[in-house]
Amino acid sequence: MSYEWAWRVVPRALPVLFQGLRLTLLVTVVVIILGFLLGILVAAGRLARNPLISKSVAMYIEFFRGTPALVQLVWVYYCLPIILGLEMPSFASIVVALTLNVGAFYGEAIRAGIQAIPRDQVEAAEILGLSYPDKMRFVVLPQAFRIIIPVALSLSISLFKDTSLVSTIGVADLMYQARVLSTETYRPMEILTVAAFIYFIIAFPCTLATRVLELRLARVRH
Amino acid sequence: MISVRGLNKRFGTLQVLRDVNLEVRKGEAVVVIGPSGSGKSTLLRCIIGLEAPDAGEVFVDGRPFIRRVDGEHGPLRRTREFRSVQRLMGMVFQQFTMFPHLTVLQNVTLAPIRVLGLKGEEAAARARRLLAKVGLEDKALAHPEKLSGGQKQRASIARALALEPQIMLFDEVTSALDPELIHEVLSVMKQLAADGMTMMVVTHEMGFAHKVADRVVFMDGGRIIEEGKPSEVFTSPKEVRTKAFIDKVLTHI
């Protein structure tokens, strides 16, 4: 028995898929920005001298890295309102859940980047009399960012694909629209293939760009 | 200029400095020699406040810089006063510590601009003068990666001098260099000593110690074993350990 592909359903599906894509991109961009800001705080907390701060931040990181993002999403969407007694619009819930998730990953990437700066660079800055903020701004962070940026970009590309999880709680992103169209047309193979193609055509050039950037940053390092 | 009193430092159970007392007078070039692990580098690092001693005091230009009573722990507090005394000293390390993302000129002007509050042109003029002094005027706009090891060390000297320190500390600055590059760095240091800079130099270059030092300090096992004029220490050491060390390094040549 052979499967007959029915690509004719695609043209009619495309406008709806693109509508979903718009939401996917919006979620991705918002979560990248908020997640990176959170990541900076997470890295600062992880590197804090106060053990209470660094230990609790470490627990947060391990919790969000060690559990499935889908569970975190469901947890924030369904359980948080019950516990806190506050209603959140679904867009807000997914932004909160995904931000908490990628914030842990960005945070670790930023911490690793900062810690990769050789100790003697920091000491040289110290004995030149630079204050702590100056030391970070002019010596540590510019070097750390060369290490952090490629990692952060590839985390962001993963995030872009992982936003498809939000379709499970009824947020009308690209994946959600693809699933709805699949049931409507009885053509999941065709529709999902097209959806995958849309994800790919955005993610792949970003991956290539990251790789080029990584090589270029590696060249100017030493 | 530098006054070290009763300095003690442990790393875990290893006692690296034992009751070190040392005076460095203004304009004096003191060269510290001794076998690896004798505490020479740690002594420099304690003097400039990169390492917290377990006990002892350091005075710089008569100002109290570090004061530790036995049993006090934790890193040194980098107060404003601490930083302003620390700034009287410049230091060059064994490892290359030029900031790789900045040009040589930016490396040299960073601290004068941010710490001394100099204007950009002022700092640049000072930097170019110092780069000329170490023979790197044509490398101002290069990134450190384009420099040889010897050039990096000379640039580091210019960077330290840009804060107009009263004392320069050199921690084995030629140890990571290819032999043919050692000379260019040592001759800059020699010039600096001739100009009357107060210097403390940790080195394995006995020729340099012999020619440039006003005083040689021999350390072993975390203690100062002997100090004196280079002619005395090298030709007629009083202590057995000094003699053994000097015999060993000089037969090498």
C-alpha cells in the first residue's frame, strides 16, 4: 500500500500557518530578551559570594535544566494560578514558563563565559586600579561575550523550536495551527511537513550565521 | 618605600612565607632570587595585595597598606584607600596579561582614563611617549595577538608605567619568553633602574641580578636567607644554602 501525498491542501493552509508563525516569532523574541536579562541576574547570583544566594540560584538552575520544559509549561499554566490564586492570560503564562526555562540556560552560559576569563586578566585589571564595574565593563565582559554569544545564539535557536510546546496548552502558534489544520484536512503528513519546513528555513540560516560568527570571534581571541 | 614586616602566608598546610621582613628604599633595585617554590612570587603578590597574607604588615611610602593579625581570614577589602596605595605600585607578570580585545594603545590608556581621569588625548600622548620608551611606538594600534612575547611584556611595562607608579614589581617576566627575546625586555628594565625607579624583581636571570641589582635577596623555603650587594652574595655568600643555589645556577652558564 502506498501513501498518496496530497500537496493541494498546502496553499490553502499557508496563510493560517504564517499567522501562527507570527505568534511563534513574537514568543521567541520576547522570551529571548526576558530570558537573557534573567540569565544575567542568574549568572550574577551564581557567582555571588553569599552562599545562600549562589546555592539557591544553583537549585533553580538545576530544577529548570533537569525537568522537561513541557512539564514546566503545564505547571506554570495550570498549577501556578491554583497555588497563587491569580489568573494569567495564556500568553503571559507561556512567556513566564519559557523565560524561567531559558533563563537557567542563558545564566549558565554567561557564568561559564565569565569564568573562562583567565585569572591573570582579572588580576591585571585589579592592580591597574580599575573599580569592580570598570573591571567588568572593560576587561571581563567584552572577552566573556565572545564566548557567550555563540552559545546564547544556539540556545535561542533551540528556543525557537521549543516554543512549539505552547501549542499543547492552546496557544495559537505555528505548531498549534498545523495541528488544527491537520485534523481539519485529515492531511497531517503534508501539513506537518510544511510546518517543519517553515521552522527549518528560519532556524538553519541562523545556525549557519552562528557558526560563521563563532569562527570569527575565535580568530580575534588570543 | 616598601616595608614588609612579619609576613606569613599559608596555602592549605603549605607554609609559603615565614616571617618575611624586608625594606626597599627609594630608587633601589632589589632582585629576589631563589629556587622554585621558595615564595618569591607569593611575596610580590602579597606586597601588591593580590594575595592576602595570614599575618604581617606591608607599608608603602609610609602608608599602611596591609595589616593582618594572625587568624584573620578572607580576601583583602578593596577600599578606596587600599586602591589608592595599590596604585603606587605597578606590576608585570610572567604570563602575558595584555587585554586581547583592546589595541596596545587602548591597553595603555584604559587605566589613566578610568582611574586617573585623564582626557583621551592626554592619556594617548602619555601612552605614545611610554610606548616609544619601550620601543613599541609603531605597535600602538596593533592588537596584542600581533606582538611577540617580548613585545607583549614591554607593552605591559608601558601599561603599568602609565599610572606613574613609584614602585615597579616584576614577577619572572622573562620566564615565558623564547631566549632570543629575553634581552629586549631586560634592557627596558635596566633602563628603568638607571632612571631611578624603585624596583623589586623576581627573576632567574642571574646576569641581570648581578649587573642591575643594588641588592640581592635570596629566599628559600619561604624565608629570606640572605641579602646583600650582588658582588657579595654571588661571590662570597655567607649561608650554605645560598652558596649551594648559586653554585648550581652558575655552573649552568
